[in-house]
Amino acid sequence: MQNEEENAIGLSDGVSDSVYASANGDGGGCAGSGASGGASGCTSGGAKGDSSDSAIACKTAIIVVDMLNDFVTGSLACERGAAIVPALARLLDGARRAGCDANGIANVPIVYANDCHLPGIDHELKLWGEHAMKGTYGAEVVLELAPKATDYIVPKRRYSGFFMTDMNILLRELGVNTVVMTGLHTHMCVRHTTADAYMHGYDVVVASDATDAFTEQDYLSGLEYLRTVYGAMIATVDEIVDAFSR
Ligand code: ZN
């Protein structure tokens, strides 16, 4: 674990290479040069094993899953979810401090994947009851994590932030190849969003102190699943923010 953490913060172009390394054990290279086929606008340079001075353009986005009033304090209230708000706020602040490019596009884009259910018809409501209903207070991001002008919001009606949404086209056009997963719940919407990110070829980092679930067991088993099945790198908010500033 320590080695992985050192990899994450030792890279000049973000954490994606070490994710790739953790999944494949080949020492890295951007997704564009690897078996994942290149998820993004990253320029494939084939600089495997030479990440530090690679010319490959790697771009990381933060995905914030369901940090909505209903998920934190409302109809699906989760105390453990409320507890991650300060760490997640620190991560978002670190991403925003990375600034924007000449076109005003964030260097580390923040994408909110927000439940936004339609009354009476959404399949998920049969299992969970009404939550995060479109247009309601419960469907708004909690105040402490409120989106800013340079952020993106992707409404969703299923667990995955990719399923029948604009997520993939958004990330591709932003040139993103690595996503940092955060939010609720580690073993449900975060897991399903990570699954689709992986299947679309993105490298995945999970911010371990910026995601949680109803129980410790769900949280820990959720993390372990992401690590073993999607090759996700597990890193803390501080480690990830540190990588942004390098
Ligand atoms: Zn839902």
C-alpha cells in the first residue's frame, strides 16, 4: 500500500499511471498507450514505464456521486455520508486550485453525478422509495459541496453515472483519462459508476476518505471490490490533492 501511495504522489501528471500499474503490474504508461485503449483525448505516446517525463497529456476528473441532501440528511440519510463532507470539500478545493486552461476549462474538472428521479416511473423507486426527486431540495447537492461555475452536473436515473447520461461524452471531450471516485455509496452508485468508467477504459482512483456507505462493512467490501475488480487505486484526499499540485 505504501508503494502505491508513493507512486500516486510521485507522478508529475497525476495518479493515473500508478492506477494502471496497480492493475497490470507493468509500471504504467497512460491509458492511451495501454491495453485500456485510451479513454480520452490523451495523446498516445507509448511512454510505458517512463511516466515522469512523458509528453502524454493525462487529465484527471473528480466524480462526485450522489452527495445530495436526500442521501446525506434526507430520505436516505446516512451519518457516515455526512462525515465525509469535509474531506470531499478539501478535495474539490484542491481540484479547483489547479486552475483552468486558456479556454477557461478546469485543469481538474469536477463532475457531479446526481440522482434526479422522475416521480411515479423510475424503476429504482420501487426498491428505495422516493429520493432525490427532480426539482426538489432533496435532489440538490449539499450546501458545503455546492457546484461552482466551472463544474459539471450529470443527472442520472440509475446507480451508474454513465448509464443513459452524458457522462462519457463529457469526459471524452474534456480529455479525461482518469477519474477520481467520491461520494455515496461505495458499494452501490460509486461501484456501478466505477464499473462503467472501467468498461469505457478510464483509469480509476478512489478517494478512500471521500466515499462511504451505510455500514463499515459495506464501505470496506466496496473499496475492496473496486480495487480488485476494476484495478482502482485507493488513495486519500491528501495524497490526491498533493498530486494535483505537482
Ligand atoms: Zn436513486
